[in-house]
Amino acid sequence: MLLRRITEHVKAQNWTAVALDFVIVVTGVFIGIQVANWNDGRQDRETETQYLARLAQELSDMAPKAEAAFAEVSERHELIAQVRDYFATGEGGDALGSGHCAAIGRSHIFAGVIFYPPTIKELIGTGRIVLVRDPELRTAILAFDQANEEISQLREDIQIDRLPLARKHPDLVNNGIMNWEDSACDYDAMVQSQSFLNDFSDNSRRYIAYVNDVQGLQFELIKSLGAKVAASRGETFDPAPDQSGDENTDNEENS
């Protein structure tokens, strides 16, 4: 209809009317584009809000589990360190027991969970990470992804040629038939075996890397990103209660 009017005005050489029709067309197109952009922007903001809400919940759920996993391996490494100190100084041997022996027997196990929020995978995989408007938060999410990849690679690296001490030194380490608590070690004989001491030192160094650079680091990353996401939503980071039970322990014992 508008096109027919413009044609009639051109035939009649009514240039004022033609100009007015042209302005109407341009204005209509401009308004249409602006409305479409506004709708797209509104949808993007809603999608961003949904993604960040999901990510906040995932990090809140993961934080206590990561903390529990870090605490468990830290406790085990403390026992290993006490044994190491005895080997180095000859002091404290009377305090060594089945718990220390169990820690030695499990010093090759690096099978704890690598925590990775599914929302981050989706944001990056679909390219929707660009919907996160805050550049610092967007950078933090990408940095978490990179750090997670490095943590996973480190866990794989320290497992190469890992050594179950009870398998190589069964005369020195008895893991028990039913429970780890039944473990028994001949600490005096261990001190006399350079072969065992070498293997123990290797496991100990790998384990401290696992404790600090895998489990400990990922716990700190989860807390840091959780705080940033919460702040972007005008909230404080509130980790959910840990309901993981003995999940991490079961994973390690089955390794």
C-alpha cells in the first residue's frame, strides 16, 4: 500500500509527499530494528541470569565436597610426613601405628574427583560465554576452565609409573585383608631398606603435589569463582552443606 502511494506521488511529481513517504519508511525500519535489538538484548540478559544462577548453584554444591576431599588427603599426607620425619631423624617411631601404615599403603592413590561445573562447559562449548557482560567475571570463568585443564593434566602426570608400596614391598607393608585400619608396617625394617626409602620418597613427593596442586588448588578456585559469581548477582557465596558422604573415599579405595 505504501509502495503504491509512493508510485502515485512520483507519477504526480509530488516530491514533498515522496520525501514524507521516504521518512516514514526509514523511521519504520529504524524503529523495527530497535525493537528487535531490544528484544534480543532482553533475551540475552535473561539467558545470562539463568546461566549465572546455575553456575552459582553448582559452585555452591561443589565447594564443601572439594573442601572435604582436600581435608581428607591433607590428613593422609600429614601421616605420611610423620613417617618421613621418623625416617629422617629416627624420632617419633613410637607414635607410628596402623593409620600411618594405611597412609603409606594408599600413597599411590590420586583418584579424587576433578570438579568442573557443567555450566562452564556449556558456556564455552556453545560460545555463549560472550553473554556474560562483566569482563572480569568472563575472564575468571575462562581462567577456571584453563586451570581445570592443567589440574587434570597434573593428576594424570603424577600417576605415571605410580607405585603401590605394599605390592613392591609386601614384607614391609601389609594393607590388611578387610580394612585399611588393619594395616601393619615394619617401620624399623623400612629404615634399613634403601630401596623402600627411595620408593617412599617418590610417592611422598607425588602426594604433596596431589594435595596442594590438585585438591587444594581446585578448592581455592571453586571458592574464588563462587565469590565472583555471587558478587555479580548481588549475593554472597554460600556453599551448600556437604552431603557427599564417603564418596571420595570410596573412589580412592577402588583405585
